[in-house]
Amino acid sequence: MKILHLITSMNKGGAETTLFKILKFSKETNSKNKHIIISFSKLNYYENDIKKFNYQFIKIDFKNKIFFIIYFFKLIKVIKSIKPDIIECWMYHSALIGGIASKVIGIKKIIWNIRHSNYKFNKTKLLTIIIIKLLAILSKFIPDIIVYCSKNSLKFHQSIGYRTKIQKIIYNGYYKDYFKRIPKKSNFENNKTVTFGFIGRYSPQKNVGMYLEAFSLFLKKYSFNLKIKIIMYGRDLDNNNSELVNKIKKYKLSSFVVLGGYAKDVRIAFENIDFLCLSSSYGESFPNILAEAMLSGIPCLATDVGESKNILSKYGKTVEVNDTIGFSAKIEEFFYIYKNKNKYETLSKSCRKHIENNYSIQIMYKKYHYLWNNTNV
């Protein structure tokens, strides 16, 4: 089976990482499926690693709007030369451009892979919202299968008109050996500093203001006398971000917050935190960072976006979006869990076991393989 993957880019993002893991696992298991990748970007974090797997990697730079039509016909020409059995379009822009091109050519099996849960006016780009709405119409006659990575994403897109009879859910999967549970070196003394982490980019979607306000409320209750540390990792989460620095000062957290900037290897970031807390307000479908943290034995708190509640299950804590008071209360609960060594260690081990049992790379790949190789789906 010859499968052509069309994707906006192969930089380091959720969808890109998922596709990379699929390609890697396919190679490791000596699958007979042949994978080809077309990226719509010049810059691709995973490009060299993919080429090491001996997969064909093609770049067509659709970011240059002036030559869009030229590149669109180039895409059609390239697809015709490849003659794929299946085209899988990852994310909205690829579903639009690649979906139309695939239909024009007459590809027999077209899969859309939708990776977002919802959007917010005044926060999501207007062009993206237009594409999302347009895809709802096109879903009636372009794709043969639409894959979602969360129930929340499926329900949202169904509610705005996406075709329902062809929808499938495939959750993200993880290599358990890549993430090790990190035993804490601390002896859990009463005066031990408890470290809370934030990992993500600086954007309205991540709701950093609410995150900081929740910690401020928690600390204010104890007159800012608790021994805690907040480490924030991610793009633009550094001291060069004056807007962020001013927010930290506003909530009187300057002595508590450490801005770690972009972490090239998230496993190193995990070594430095005891709990992970995420405050996203929209758009998240399947937050990979939650599953990765839990595989590392780190209990998590998150707002109820996308698949967060199911990822965390009974081993983490969730609150409603923008519930600053509730978020603050859960931070406090985590703080006192850490003071009990047995409770923390038991929770840490349970977090890892839950992800191993429910979100493995083997489970995810098996479901994609079934879609590719069965004519009845």
C-alpha cells in the first residue's frame, strides 16, 4: 500500500510528532506499507530523521502566497507521479489544499486528519476559521474518512456540519521507553520546595494570565510564605518577553517564577518539576504534553479542553476553562499530596501505568494500519 501524507510542515508540533512516530514505528516493524511525505513548508524539524528511514520527503512551499496557484499545480503533478493508493491530509490547511488536489486527480481513498478541538473568535485567525467552515461543506464529498484524535474534537466538528458517517477517533500513542518515570531525589521533607511546571508556547490559547492569577491566589492565602517554584518552559517564555514579565510582576510572582524558555528535550524539563499544570482555554484536542508528563510519573492538572479529562482520568485533576479559583484550589491539593511521600509515589506510578495501558504507540499504529489496509472503512 502506497500512502502519501500531506502536512502543513514537519516542525515540532503535536500533529507532526504523531506522524513522525507513525513513520518510525512503521519502519521498526518492517511494515509493507510505503510512506511518502509532502510538507508545505521549507523548514521541517523532522526532515533529516525521516530521510534516515529511507522515506521520500518532498517540500512544496505554500507559504509563498504569490505563487500559490503555481505550487498547487505542482502538487497535482507530484501526486500524479507518485500514484498513491491513499492520501492522508494532516490538519486544516492540508485538508483543504491536499483534499481538493486529491479529488481533482481522482484518488480513491482520501483521509482527513483533524487535530484541533474548537476555535475562538478574536483569538483564532480569521483565515483559519474560514477554512474550518469551508471544510465542513467540502467534507460532504471529498474525504472518505475523517480521523479525530479526541471525542471533543469529533463532537465540535460534527456540530458545525462535518460529515458524520465517515468519522473515526484514533487517540495519540507514545513510546513508553522514551519517557522514564523520574524518581524524586527529595526525601519529601516538610520544608522541601515543591516545583510546578508549565510547558507550552506563549499564546492566548494557553491562557498564561489565568495560570499566573491562580498561583497568586493560592500563595496569597498563605501570605506568599510557601516554598514553591514555578518553572515555565516554551517558546517566548523567557525574560525577553516584556508582556509576560509584567504579568508575573502584576501577580507578585517574581520570586517564584523561573522562565526556562524553549526546551529542546522535554524530558530534561520533566526532571525539574514535580507537577505539570496547563490552563488552556480552547483549541486543544489531545494535549501530548499531559500524556508525556504522566509517562514520566508527573501528576497533572489541566483545564477541561479536548481529551484532557480522559487522558488524566482519576490520576490527575481537571477544572472548567477559566475557573481560576478552582485551578488554585487544585494547586493547593497537589501541594499537600507532595508532602506525603507514599501518596505522591503511588500517584506517580499510577500516572505512568495509565498511559502505558491506554495510549501506547502500538494501539495507535494498529488503528491507522487498519484504516489504510481495509477497503470497508
